[in-house]
Amino acid sequence: MAKINPSFSKELRKFGAADFNACYNCGNCTAVCTLSTHDSSFPREMVRLSALGLEEEIKSSLKPWECYYCGECSTLCPQEANPGELMMSLRRYLTSKYDWTGLSGLLYKSLPLSLSAFLLLFAGVMAFAYSVGFELESLIHFGHLFEMIAIGAVSIIILLPNIIRMWNYTIRKPGYKVSLMKYIQSIGELFIHMFTQKRALGCDDNQVRWFEHFILVIGYLSLLFTTVFLNWFSSPYLVVIIFGYLVSAVVFGVTVDFVGGRIKKKKELSKHSQPSDWIFVIWLFLMGLTAFFVRLFIDLDLLSDHKWLYIVHLTVLVQWALIIVPFGKWTHFMYRSFSLYFNKLKD
């Protein structure tokens, strides 16, 4: 039997939800949403589940991840219940439930705690730099080593168990029986959505935003590949150096546009930015910017006199790898891709 929890709305507000209880079930959001079907009242179903506090039903649902927040539902809501922002808040809430460490929920709900975590890692980087005497070659060597170790450790220790918990909530507990062959045959769905964000094309008037996200994903993954696997900062190969400049400039350029959009607040998506939204785009912006200038200073033979620049880049990198990737908004990229894969399994 489903257990109703009316006080759940208080918990969801900590994740950024607006006054979704103002909804009087008019159906405008469902009428305008391209995800709505004869069998699925989207997003109204999630609004009702949230208002009733049906937490188990919410945790077993993949629907919040299907929403790409075009904002039309919120624009047309006569009660200003803001269903679009509710879906965003549900994604933050679900992220906290998937995370076995519990840190995602704490960081989402507490800005002071998030800032403390960033300051703690900054102090750690400075302590490390001091321990090697601020020697540039050691800083770059251990910085590259950190990238390789962090990718493996975060993936195996945090992200993989979280995906298993997500699978447990959405596939195993609801009782879906899926054959091994189905898992294998459907794996292409995961990679298609992970690398192309294809589902966003289903939203009306979303082509430009889809293209920006697509370029950002490709740029970010290319920058990661270039710095980690091609060792961009130490590479003597011209093609690697030029490619690194290109992808870091792409990441920088697209994030400038994202930051500008959140400042202007012209689109529904940008009107209700939470701290986690700002942290994600600002740190991604800093990743592209500092990586670009570190390599530029290397090529101009200036970095040895400006070690602070690499220390800034290393600080941003460490904070990104240990806070934003495992516990912040970066995980939405991963969970959304797996949600569409799991939906394919259900079919």
C-alpha cells in the first residue's frame, strides 16, 4: 500500500521546488508537453505524486529524467506552480537518493556546506603545492596523475554503485524481468543519448539548446581525453596542442553563453537557478579557461614565472573531480542517459 506523506513538500523545497501544491489539476502542463501521451499524464503525474508525498513511486520513476526543461509547462501554468522547476528539483532529490554516500543531498541542500567543501579542497591543493616546494614540474606531473586516478576511483567507488542503486529503484524493485540479451541489445540506447542528448530534440523550439549541449558534451569529453590520455600539458605534438586549444576554447565559449543566459534570465530554464546550477557552469567555464591559458603559458615559456596559474587550474580540477562530478549537477548527464537506457529495458 502506498504511504502518503504530505510533509514531503517541505523536503522537496530544500532541493529548489517552488509552490507546486498550488496546482489545481487543470491539465495545461500536460496539454503542452511533448512527453505526454494517452497513457502518461506528463508532467502532471509527477506533480500529484509530489503533492501526496509518494516517495517510493517517485524513486521508482524515470520520468523526471526524461524532462529537458523547455519551460512551456511553467509558462502556461495559471497557478504559477512551476512544474518545470519541480521536475528539476525531483532530479536533485533523486540524485540524493541514488548516492550511497549521502553527500549529494547534503551539498544540494546546504550552500555553506558546499562552500566549505570547496575551501577544504583548496586548502588541500595549497598544502600539496607547499609539500613539493611549488616546483612546477612536480605540480604538473602529480596533477596529471591525479586526473587518471580520480577518473577511475570516482567511477568505481561512487558512480558505479549509484547507477546500481538507480537500477535497483527503477528496474528490480518494481519487478521488471529483463533478460541478459535485452541488456546487451539495448546498450546502444545508453551511448546514443549520452553522447548526443538526442531526447532533447523531441522538445519544441529546443534545437539551439540541443546543439549547445551537444557541442558542450563533445567539447568536455574531448578536453578530458586530451588532458588525461594525450597528456596535453606535456605533449610535444603540434596536432595534440592545437586540438587541446580548440576543445578548451569550445568549452569556454559555450559556458560563457550558459552563464550569460542565467544572468539575463530571459528563458524559463534560467529564472530559478539554484547554487548547484551556478557552480556547475562556472566551474566548467573555469576548467576551459584555465586549461587554455596553462597551455598558452607553456608555449610562451611563461608558466615557470606564473606558477599560480597552474595552481588555480589544479584547484578547479580537483574541486570538479571530487565534488561536482560525483555529487553535483554533472551526475544529471549520467543519470539521464541511464534513465533512457532503463526505459528501453522496460519496453
